[in-house]
Amino acid sequence: MIIALDEARLKLIAMRDDLADLGQALHIDHLKEEVAELESQAADPDFWNDASKTSKVLQATKQKKDTIESYEKLCARLEDAIALCEMAIEEEDEGSVEEVQSEADAIAQEAEEQRISILLSGEYDKNNAIISFHPGAGGTEAQDWCQMLYRMITRWCEKHHFKVRLTDWLDGDEAGLKSATIFVEGINAYGFLKSENGVHRLVRVSPFDSQGRRHTSFASIEVMPEFEELDDVVIRDEDIDFIPFHSSGAGGQNINKVSSAVRLVHKPTGIVVTCQTERSQLQNKATAMTMLKSKLMEIKIRERLDTIDQIQGNKANIEWGAQIRSYVFMPYTLAKDTRTGYEEVNIDSVMDGNIDGFINAYLKQIAK
């Protein structure tokens, strides 16, 4: 057992160099200088006169401070683990082996997570995310699969302490859902979850088939950033169909059963957005307009268009050949990403929101 403790000590000591490299990759020293500069700006009495600028500076300061704090806590945790290990060796405390090894693994995992965050360098990666879920053809089976994906994503958000706000939910005919939209709020929400954008394929014995046959179903997850600057997205009143309606979705306690729900149809593109969870029709309309503008902005950027007017209302089919990931429940269990080749055999764990392996593999691939 003492040999095991000594091996753990050597492993922990070797991590010092790894964390030093991580600190350089995160530019910790430079971040500290930037924080000092931003705080000096905040000390200027005129700083608070411009609310928009103030908000951006304070948010940037918090993000940089959070990065520094997370890194420094990890370094302190490593030194505490080394001290614990050396004390256990000195006292020949064989009962500490499992604790020390577990802590070493946890530190390595946290270091890997911080290393992954370096890959989130896209212009909008730090933004909140707007995520929509839509079933493909297949009726109840596809609608049930869509709700399973909704649960997978929201469970991942819970595990990583992202705030989820439901804005739209439409029940399926017998089970599942026909559509749902959530806002995911937190630093790097879009950067992480953009990996889930696309068509997801399910193969299983359908619980809705009385003959117990195997079915293949599809559902799509649409992920886009919530843009901070939408002033340049001009939508003319004559281009919008404003349709108020009575909320009918389940959505737990988040859906108000009142006629304040709002559907906006952008006539030039055919894009439809819905919001039914805010307290008033005015709030629902404002949220729906933010969603519509964000969707138009995302398409404009993705297709490298000069103006919003150039956007066409085309959409990929939710069907075979378009999937980014396959989930097989029968005759074996496997979740495999078609883009990266990454796979997991514990399908229940994946559906419970443990999709970090898929996310990290995708981020590493696009960073190459």
C-alpha cells in the first residue's frame, strides 16, 4: 500500500508541470493584468454613465476573474493533495490510498476540463445558447425520442450548473413533444452545446409498437448563440405575422395556461418562433423577437451573407443520412458520433446527460 501511495505522490508532483503549462495556455498572468486594467476603468466616476459599456466591462471582468480563480483553486487543490499524500506516507496510513488516488483523478479531470475551455475561442462561444428540439417523421416514436434528447441536454446543463429557462413547449400527440425551446444561460453555454446542433438518430424496440419491432427515429437539436448586439437586425412590421394563442403545452409549472402566448412568423423566410412562458403577452413577444433576431443573425453569419434580406427559408430534412450521432439501444448499446468517431457503450449514462466525451471530442476536432 505504501508503494501505491508513493506512486500517487509521484503522479501528483508530475501534475505541477501540467498545471504550469495550463496556466500559460490560459494566459493567467495576462488575464490578471487585464483585470487590473478593467478595475481601474470601473474606478473612474464617469464609468457608470454609459450603462451598456458598464455592463460589458463588468461581465468581462467577472469572466476573467472566474478563469483565474478556477485555475488558482486547482493549483491549491493539487498542493493540498500532495501534502495529504506525503503525510499518509509518513504515518504509513494505508487507509488513505483510495482517497489520495481519487483526488488525483479528480484533479486530472478538472485540469482537462480547463484545458478544453481553451478551445472555446469562437467569437460567440461565451454567449448564452438558444436550443430548439424538433422530432422528425415517425409520429409518437419520434416525439418520444425528441423528449429524451430534451432531457439529455437539460440534465447536462444541471450537472454543469447552467441555468435553463423554458420558453416554448408543445406536447406530442400521445407522448413526448412536438417542439420545445430553451435558453441556456452561463459562460460558454453556446461554446459547449454547439456540438449538439444537428440530427440525432435512435434505433430501439419501440415501446409504442405492440408487435415489439425495432424502429429508427430522428429528431433535431438546433443550437444558436444568444447575440448581445441585435440592433443591426432590422425586421419590418410588414414582414411579421403576429399570432397570439392560448398556451396548451405541459412543460411542468413553467407554462401559463393563459392566452398570452405568442407566435411570430417571419414571412420572407418562413421562420417561426414561439414563446409562451413569460408572464404577459408583451414579454412573450419581446422574447420571441429576440429569438427571431438571433436566428436571422446566426443564419446570416453562418452563410456569410451581407444582409438579413438575403436569407432564404431553406432547412435540412430530419432524416437518414443527415445525422451527427446515432444512439443504438438494440441489439447492442452504443452512442457514436459520426463526425468525430467518439463512442460510448453506456447508453443510459449518455441519456442521463453524460455527454462531455462527445462535446470534448468535437471541440478538439474543430480546433485542429
